[in-house]
Amino acid sequence: MTDSIRSNPGSWVLVSTILASSMAFIDGSALNVALPALQTGLRANGVQLLWVVNAYLLMLAALIPIGGSLGDLLGRKRVFAIGIGLFMTASLVCGLAPSIEFLIGARLLQGLGSALMIPGSLAIISAFFDPSKRGRAIGTWSAVTTIVTVAGPVLGGVLSGAGLWRGVFLINLPIGVAALAVVLLKVPESRDERSEGRIDFVGAALLAVGLAGLTYAFISAPDLGFGNTRVLASLVVGIIGVTVFVVVEARSAHPMIPLTLFSSRTFSGTNLLTFGLYGALSAGLFFLSLDLVQAQSYSMAAAGLAFTPFALVLTALSRWAGGLVDKAGPRLPLIVGPAIAGVAFLFMAFSGLSDGPSHYWVTFFPGVVLLGVGMGITVAPLSTAVMSSVATHFAGTASGINNAVSRTAGVLAIAVVGGAALFLFSNSLRARTTPLNIADTARAALSAEAPRLGAASVPAEVSRDKVGEVQTAIRLAFVDTFKVVMLICAALAWIGAALAGVFVERRLAAAG
């Protein structure tokens, strides 16, 4: 340990928040690569795979604002530490899950831990560092977290390739122990002294019900049909839940999401940008991992390595971009970064069906690098702009809201885009196998496999001379689906860039 860290409390603040954030980031990035192995290991269909991701995001989206508010009220250090402990416990349960249903339940608990832990990171940094140093501190947090996180996809690929996908969850335990030790021993406590002690649990419940209803409706619709009673009822419950949530928040004296914060153009603009860009990122990375392994025939380890340029480029740019905000303001990077990310998704949309990793450099590599450039220019300025656009005593709440927006975007993007992907894959598979003249029994069996997306197997009913053609049809059907998904992601990123241009102010005003 260096003397500077021993004598500088700010260094300890950064170490603790970096360790805890890295635990969550590694979990997410490694899991993206491990999804195909997880799907095979637990015999999950496409709907269940979507829920593995969305169960976690759903809890985050609904409860992160509560996590931020609890930190402001009870002490950011205390709530942060509780979140780390819950996340570690849930990770252990995930790693030991005996079935896909059990894993989905454990992911809900993991989301609860994250909802308490994640907003604490930036809130603690914002409370400790004064505005003149905050941008560089957040840039350091972004850069170092990414350096640690860069191992996530590689680690996920190596573990999954060795049949050890459960290690993706278990790796969180040693990181969590280190983070918890530093937080408890070295991080100073901070809280909002103006807090009146009331937490909006009603708002959290309404948001959770609303998002759960919408998620179930969009994920289930391709299989059951939008005319199905359960789908329609779920959709109605979701719409009503979200609508009533907005009404309650507007009228509440102690709302989970104070709508008055959105009177700041920059706060509104950054959250609109977050919704578009992080919705694209969530859906894009989810399907990129599946495409590499299930359609492009990458090994798990090769798929993990394929993500590495994204993290490396993001790391190289984050600290610089964080410092840039202190000098030039957030507006330009928040337009340019998402615009470049949109170009990255567009490039990957036309990658086609390749001959595997040997063609990576001319198919996916340019898009992965561009995505790293776009996010590297965006992440630190976005975090700094969000935290600096509100008064300091609202730091935890602002961080919670922005994280809730990003997770809500992920929930809805994966639900809507995932539901569309299930529908598109089924139709494309049918179209690509129609000219093959396979038997009706084989066609029915293949249709039953379609909900597994690219993991669909060639049914035993398919004659031996048609097996190769059907395997190719499955891969091409997923490539067709992947193309549409990437085009949607590009559009979302560009919409986010446009909204940032309209709403985000050129310069940050010092928050009180």
C-alpha cells in the first residue's frame, strides 16, 4: 500500500467504490459471454434466458432510487456496505443454483443487493470530492473500474469453455470481501442532513409492478400471442402501474423520484440519453454474445476475447473524457459518443454469417472498437453531468434515478427487443427451411425448438441428408434476427444523442 493512499482518504473512497462497482460490472460482462453455456447447462429456452437478465435488471430499476434515498437518509457508507453483503450472498446462491427457475429467483436477490450498492458508489464520490475535482475523480473511477472489468468477458469465456460457468457468479465473493473490508475500515460516513426520514416504498412497489407487467407481456407475446388473456392482462397491469407511479410521485411530499429534479434541463437530457443509449447497449451486448457463439461458431473463450477491445478502448478514453467535462462541459461528448456507438451497432448489423474467429478482424472488430470509443467518450461525462446538475444533498437520489433509468431501459429493451427477436427468429427459420422440403413432423419439431433461438437443435425427425442444411438455416435465421436487433440498437443510440443535443447545457452549473 502506498503512502499516498495511507494518508489520503480520497484514495480510500476511490478504492472502495472501484472494488464494489467492479464486482457488479464483472458479473454483468462475464455473464453476457456465459449466457450460451448457462442456457445449455440448465436447458433454458429463450424466454427463460431473457428472464435471467431481466430479473436482475427489474429489481435494480425499481429499487435503485430507494437505495439512493436510503443512503442519503441512513448513511451512504452503511447502505453501501449492506448492498455489498447482499450482492455477495446472492452471487453464492446463483453459483449453486440447481435449476433455471432457482437461478432466476437468486438473480432477483442479486438485483436487490445491487440496488443498495450501485448508487452508493457515485454518491459517496460526489459527497466527498468538491465540484472542481469531482469530474477527474469520476473519470478515475470509470477508467480503473473498466481496467478491472476488462477481465470479465475473458474470464466468462474461459470459465464457460471449461464447463465452469457457475464461476462467473462465485468470482464475486473475494472481490466483495475486499470491498467490504475497505468500506467498513476506511470510508467516512456521509448523509443528507436535510432528509425527513420518509422512504417512498409505495412508489417502488408501483414501479416494480408496472415494469414486471410490461416485461412479462413483451417477453411472452411471441409465444402466447398479444391476444392471449394473460399477455393482455399483464400489459394492462404494466401500463396502469407505471401511470399510477408517475401520478403518485407527482403528488407525494416525499417521492422516491422527485420530479422537481427534472426541471434541470441537463438532468432531464442526461436521463433521456441514458434511456436510449443503455437500452441499446443492454440489448446489443446480450445478442452479440449469443450471435458469436451460436451463429458464428466462436468458442466461449474466443467470444470473451472478442469483447476485449471494447473495454480497452473505453478504459483508455474514460479518464480523459472525465477531465474534458471540467474544461469544456458535457454537451459535445454526450452528442458525439452516442452517435459513434450508433455507427458501431450499424456496422455489426451487416456482419453476416462469417467463418468464425478467423474473420473477426473484418466483421466484428471494427464495430466493437467503435462501440468502445463511443462509450468511452460518453460514460464519465454522463456520470459527471448527472451528479453535477443537482444540489449535493441530492447526490444519492440523483445517482439512484439515473441508474434506475439505465436499468429500466435495459429491462424494456431486452423485453421488447427480445420478444421481437423470438418472433423474428421463428419466422426466419420457417422461411429458410421451407425450400428444404423436410417432413411435416420434422417441421413441427423444429418449430418447437425455435424458442431456444440460436441454441435450437436439429430435431431427430430431420432426415440425415438434411441435417447440415437445417443447421445452416438455424444459424442464418439467427443472423437475420441479429441484424434487425443491431439496427434497433443503432436507432436508440442516435435518438439518445439527439436528445442530449437538445436538452444538455453546454456548461455545468456548480451545485450547492
